[in-house]
Amino acid sequence: MKRGTTLLAIALLMASMLLGVWAWGRELYVTTVFGALGVMAAVSILWAESRRAYRMMQLLLESLSAKDYSIAFSEASRRSADIDALARSINGIVDSYKQREMEVQTQLSYLETLLGNIDTALIVTTPEGSVEWANRATTQLLLDYVPRHIDELAALESTLPDTLRLMRPGHTAQLHLRKGTADEAHLVASVSIYTTGQRTLHIYSIRNIREVLEENEMESWQKLIRVLTHEIMNSLTPIISLSETLEEYLPEESGSSEFSEKTESTESTALLRQGLQTIHRRSGGLLEFMKNYRKVALVPQPLCSDVKAEELVSALMPLFISTEHITYRFALQHPDRLLHIDRTQMEQVLINLLKNATEACAHTSGAVVTLTDSIDEATGRYCLHVTDNGPGILPEVQEKIFIPFFTTKPQGSGIGLALSRQIVRLHRGTLSVASVEGCTRFTVEVH
């Protein structure tokens, strides 16, 4: 009775009704009873079919509402072709929704992974400030955890929550925050308002622009340096050559010559000689100065290879041996960490930092210079720290020490730290400083 069950039931119903009416009219009551039974049987069959179909539709709607796509009906029940056809349709609908849901989930997973790996902190909140979602950069730039409310950001800066609340789309706010013992971060925040249905969400984006500012600053210095070195050195070379040539034409101071007879006096000759020597000396000094400019502008690209941290540091230890005036300490917690660096360039950076630390402690009793390491928990990057117990660096000086040719030393050239930062930047790392009275720490952060 599988094929056309519903049609047969309808045919039975019609035939039974006609039989019953016909038999009743002729007072054939037994036949009438059989007609009535046939009607009841047909109605029972139709009722069972409709109940099965209704139950299947109800399960379909409940599954779609709950996004449960595990429902499946047998397509070979051997009871009714109509029910089997309905089962196939429902299974097709469920499979279609399941496929669409998988595509949506895949796309959401892709977008979440993408947003989770960008270096911009994204925080989605309600208008009241409750946090609904935040990406991984939020824990790296701001708190060490995903906040539940933007008021928790007051732990970084008391005015930060109010600053975010007062922001409007299309405007930005610059923030200066310090997370723990890290260097002060220069951040830019913006907000977008997204409305869907009856819900309104605020999407805050906060990104660190410190590295961008430093990179732009270094690029500007390099462009300026290249122009200056080209123009000034081209002019200095003939000046130096001309002053040497003119000096050769001057007579010896102890004797007389045809040239000395043509000069007004011996004093004039001495004055002319002194002037030419000054021109030569100052031109030579300026030429040497411009060569130092070139060192900052023309740092070669690093030739990187894998080097263990212990191998890098052990090569420096013979250069810095403790004396009765200063103690050097080298202590690595991760000696086997592999660093992808240009060993020669990175050694030069650490030598510059250790040398500066040594000079900073020159007048400190019980001077100690240490080289230690750590791993940044937020980024997983490797850090080398050079610390000294000297007098410290003034806050206004800290902002300038990486500017080329800025120095507080009487005989300093001002290129050591600028060159070191440029080398570290070419390694896609950072060089930063933190200083208070009695403690200065330079940190090199690399992959």
C-alpha cells in the first residue's frame, strides 16, 4: 500500500459514502454498515497520514528554530509514497540550511581569526559600556584580559573610559598609556556606531602608532642626511684641496723668499697661514662629521641566520670584564632561544648599549651593569635588557636620545643609539628605554 496511499484512501472514502447512501435508500442496512466502516477506515488512513506529515513539519520547524540540523527522516518507510516524498523534501531543506550554516560559520571563523591577528585593538560594547567582544590585540595593548565593561580600562588611565564615551564617529583621540613596566605607548582611538534591528553597538578601534611615528621619524632623518651628505661633501672636498694647495704656496716661517717679499709683512703671512690651516682643519672635521651622518643613513640590510642567545652574549663577555670600579653581570634565562638575526650587527648594538651603560656609571660607587633576557608574555618576542645603576636619564632627555647626533657627552658623536635603533628596526624589532633615578634599562626586542 505504499504507492498512492492517499489517493486510495480518498477513493475508498468516496466509494464507501456512495455505497452507504445507496444501501440506506434501499433499506439494505447491513450494506450501509459496511459503507460506514469503509468511510471510517478511509478517514483513519487520511488522519494517520496527516498526523505523520504534521509531526514531520513540526520537527522541521523546531529544528530550524534551534539551529539543530541533525534531524533526518527515512525516505523508504514502505508506508506511503507521499510521506517518503515529504521526508526527501525535508531532508533536502535541512541539508541546505546545514550547508549555509557551515558557510556562515566558516566565514565568521575566518573573520574572527583575521581580526584576532591584527595589531589594532577592537572592542565592541553596548551604549552602556558592557563589552560584548574584543580581539586578542586588546589584551596586548591594554589589559591582560578581555574587560567586561569599559570602566575597567580606568586601571590603565583614570580618564580613559570617559574619553571613549565622549568620542564621536569620524573623530580620533590620541592616548598616552603605560601598561605595567612597559614603555609609554602612543595610541590613536576611533569609534564607529553600528545599528542592527533594535540594537546599537559601539565599535572602538585602538592602535599603537609609536612604531609608525618612530619609523617615519627615522625615514625623515635618513632623507635629510642623504641630501646633506651629498651636497656638503661635494662642496667640502674642493675646499680642503684648495686650502692645502694655497698653504703650499706660503713661504717657510723661518726664511725669506720671493713670495715673502711681495707680502706686506711676516705677520700677514702668519695670519694667512693660520687662516688656511683653520679652514683645512674645520673642513676636515666637518667632512668626518658628514661621514658619521652616512653611517646612520646607509645601514646595510641584515644578513640573518639562526643564532642562540647564549652564543650572541658569550661573545661579548670577554670585552666587558669586571674591575674594582664596576661589575658586569650576564644572566640569561633562555640561553637556547634561537634568534633570527645578523649576528655582527646585533653584537654592535649590544656593545653600544653596554658601553653607554659603563660610561653612565663612571661616577657611581658600586657600579653594576647587567645583561639579562626575558620573553614578552603578550607578544612572545624575545627581549634583551641592558641595565645600569647610574644616575638615570632625565625625562626630557629620554625623548631625544635616539635622535641622530643628540648627545649629552662632551666627546660624544650622538650616532650610537640612533644607529642601534636603526639596526634593530631592520630586524623588525624595537629598541626602547625606561629610566628612573638610580636605574636605566635599555630593551632590545626581536623575534
